[in-house]
Amino acid sequence: MAPTLAQRHLPRPARDWAEIQERMLVPLYEAVYERFEVGRHSHVLGLGCGSGLALVMAAARGATVTGTDTDEARLELARQRLLPEPQWGARHWTARVLPGGPDGGPDGAALREGPPPTLVTAFDALPDAAVLARVAQTAGRGVPVVLAGWGPAERCAAAPALRVAQRLAEPERAAGRCWRPGGRDDLEDLARRAGLRPDGSGRVACPFGYADLDSAVRGLVSTGLYDAAVRATDEEQVAKELAEALRPHVRPDGTVWMQNLFRYVVAMT
């Protein structure tokens, strides 16, 4: 029997992301793939692909997929999902997994070795404008690039829990990734700085549901948004304050449920 992701000796945050948190964005992945009719004639390039769930979903539709990420632990999980060992059973799809370069983007030469992408996605971690511009040059003209982020704070029930990361990370905020409410034009501005042309947008409800409070804490911490807070305080302090912020969302059966809105922008190369 194939080992589960949890049986692999990888850091817990990467496993928690793959096993708890990543699936919360499935409605976003589905909405984008439906919009662009992703199928057997598609080549999806996932920037910041994490542990690869979005790419598995595209591959299951028949698409060729390429993923890249700078987090080697998450990338190893993506390899396990997309490029399984033969004894685990054959997968009838074409996939590549590429490590990120020093600037956080994929190696241009490695990208050019495969077919040109027909869709570029950045669902979880947004690349900076320079990386996005370089990827756009490699992709060629007329390729849609989807940039996704949190919706307005008032439409995201997780916002108070995410503000814990903001508050505790104050001394470290400049040194790490930290949550902030989505600005109305943030994604469009990023696209323009990269030389892309905004060409539409969408909003998708992505409820966050967890089996219990402990799973909710582990899932949110695995996003990386709390890393600076952990450096500024410690893991125990972050977990304690995050659990307190989540208590209003604990239901009578012990599960945790939060309605959230995510926004994405389509930009053309």
C-alpha cells in the first residue's frame, strides 16, 4: 500500500499544509480551471505550487502540469503526488516539478525545455513583479496569468486569527511573509508592475473547515503567515493566542468553521 504523506519524514508544517490546509482553496482552483476550460490541451504552470494539490486537479482534467516552489519540503510532497514511484501505481498524466531559483522564480532554461504554458497560476504565494515579468517573457504573448489573494477583511471570518500573526510579528514583520488585508487594487497593481495587462477578475468563497481547534491552529500555522510571529515570540505563544482568536468559530460539535472570500485577477502576457 502506498505510504501516506504523513508517513514521510518531512517537517510538520509542510505535512500540515498538505493534509489540513491546502484543500481549503479547492473552490478557488476549481473556479479558475472552469473559467479557462482546463483540459487535455492545456499546460498549467503553477508558481508557488506548494505540495501540488492544484496541479493534481489540473492533471486529473487531462492537462500537462509544471510546478515550482522555493519550499523544498512542500515541493517534495508535490513530487510524491505528481511523480509517484512506479510501485505506487501508474498515473496517466504529464508533470514536471521544478525548484525555485535564487529570486524565487523557476529556472527559465528549465521552463523552456517543456511545452509553453497556456495558463500560469499563483494561487497561494504571490511572486514579486520581477519574477512574474520573467515568467511572462518565457510564456510568450497572450497567456493568461491568474494572481489570487485574500478578499476584503470584512468578508473573511479568518481575519481576526490572521491579525494575531500581524500583531505578534511586529518586530520581525519586515523580515518575513505576513498577512495583511487585501487592498482593492493590489493584484492589478502587481500585474501592471510585471508588465501584464489586467483582463478580468473573480471572487470565490473558500470556507475553512477543521475537525477541531488543534487542526485549525496547525492548518493556519502551516500557511507560513505565522513564521515571523514565531520568530518574534515562540511557537507556544502563537498557538495559544491563535486558539483564543479561533474560539468564536468553534461549533457545538467541536469543529471549526469560517467563511472566507478570495479574489483573483486575470492578467495577460
